[in-house]
Amino acid sequence: MKRDDLPIDVRYFLETSIDSIEQLQVLILLQTHPNKIWTTNEIAIELRSVDTSIQKRLHDLYRRNILLVSDKENEHKFLPSSTSMRALIEILAGENQLRPYQVIDAIYASPDKSILDFANAFKMRGDKS
């Protein structure tokens, strides 16, 4: 592995599961403070964002089964969906500190997922490609 390369599992995770730098920041913020319970507003203040944007990022992390939803509404905590997901996120956080530009590149190098979804909507039902 070259010095600037990300581990393949981290790169794949970024390309397939993380859509934005803000989403990455939310995930790493929660990972950095694993015992803290956050409200959406507290995360927004910490990341200098707005509640609606943070709520979307959290929803995507929950929907993709990266994090588990807390039992209480508007309480967010670092609850990875599995021990392997926890390990991957911890490696990602370390890589983000060491190679932030490579992490950003991996997020934005992947094809825009919304464009792919839109294009796939026009595929013929019998088309397997």
C-alpha cells in the first residue's frame, strides 16, 4: 500500500455509504464522543450547520444501517450497527486525521448516487445491465 492510499474497505465504505463531508463529520463527531448523547441542535452547533441538514445526515446513517437509532426521539449517540462497523468507523476516523484529502477524494470520486438512481429509473425492465 502506498503512503497516500486508503485501506480498500475504508475506500469502499466512503464510496458507497457516505455522500458528503458533513455526513462524515457527523459520524466522526459521534465516534469521537462515544458516551455523549447529542440532540440534533447540539450537533448542528458543534459542526456549524443547521438542524435540517444534520437531521438528513443522521437519517441517512440510520437508513444505511451504519448507526442504530436511539430509543428516544432526538437523542443521537455512537451506536454502530455491528462490531465490524465500529472497527471500520474507528479506522476511518484515524485515516481522516492522517489523510483528509484522500478521504474527501474517496467520497467525491464515487458517482453521484442520486444521478445513478435517476438513470436506473429509465432502464427497461428486461435490461439486466
